[in-house]
Amino acid sequence: MEYNWQFHLLSQYWPVFVNGALVTLQITFTATVIGLVIGLPVGIARQSDTGVLRWIATIYVEAIRSTPALVQIVWVYYCFPVLFDVQLGAKTAIILTLGVHSGAYIAEIVRAGVEGVDKGQMMAARSIGMPHLMSLRRIILPQAIQRMIPPFINEFANLMKLSTLGSTIAVYELLQESNNLIAQTYRPLEVYTFLAIVFFVITFPWIFLSRQLEKKIKKNA
């Protein structure tokens, strides 16, 4: 059976996609900042000489990476108020959850970046009396950050796609706005197809940038 595509019906609803895209970008950028604030110290803690710090950081990273983001969002939104008597708004819940979720992956990016620097440089710094943290801050991290940038951008793009999980708790990002539009137009194929195009347009440039930076870093290595 041939389907009669009617994309022209969506032309009057372009503000819906724009508003959804803005909310998606807001969630992504804010969650990324939270992820960086968490992930950088946790990634460093995983390299710590202090066993307790390393143990706590490892538990956090493995616990987050071993559970689905959707389960984490639902848990925070529905269980957090019951346990701590604090009601979170839907947007706040998904931003915090995705920030914590991203923090675990950013911590692994930081750990891999630090481990990628020649271990002899850390040994040389320690041999002249530099403390571990000072050696990381002054010698290791400046070199490791260059290697971290491409996976950081990839993580940002992944968060953008994970933001669609906000529709499960009625956050009006792109997917939720699209679902509402389907209820008005009864054209799910057109709406979901256009939604995929919009996500491609706002996500692919970051993935492309990550690939180009990665090639440049390998070329200069």
C-alpha cells in the first residue's frame, strides 16, 4: 500500500519544533556542565593514591554505567521526593539525572586521558618532590585535556539524544512536543520523520567536529 506523505501539514507547526529544540539544548548544555563538575574530580579520584577515594569513585562510575538512564530518571523523579521530601520539577529532575549520568562517563574520559599521558612524566614530577595533585594539575592534565576534547564532544551529542527520555516524565523537549503534535495532526510518520531530521541537524555537527578534532590530534601526535 502506497503511503501519501503530507509534510506540508507540518509547516504551520514549525514553532513547536523550535521550542522543543530549545528545551533539548537547554537540558543538554546544563546537564553537560553538571557532568563536567562531577566527572573531572571523580576521574582524578580514580587515579588517586588514596584507596578510599578511588573506591568511592569506582562505585559511583560502575553503578551509573550499569543502570539504564531511563531507570535513573524515573527513580529520581518519583522516588527522590518520597525519600527526601523534596519535590523536583520534571525538567529539574531530568537535568540533574542526566548530569549525574554524564558525570560517570566524563570521569572515564578523564581517567583514560590521564592514563594516556606517558607515566614517566608523573614519575619525574614526583621525583622532584611535587605532590600527586600538583603533578596532575601542572603536568598531566594540560596534556590529557587535548585527548579528552573529542570524547567530551561525543558525550555532549549522546546527552542530546538522551534528552528524549524527558518525554517519560512530561518534559516538553523535542520528542514530547512531537507526540503532542501527532495527537493534533494524526500524521505520526511525517512528525517522527521530521523529528529524526531535526535531531540529525542539531547533533551531527558535534559528531563531525569530534571526528575532525580526533583526526587532527592523531596527525599532530
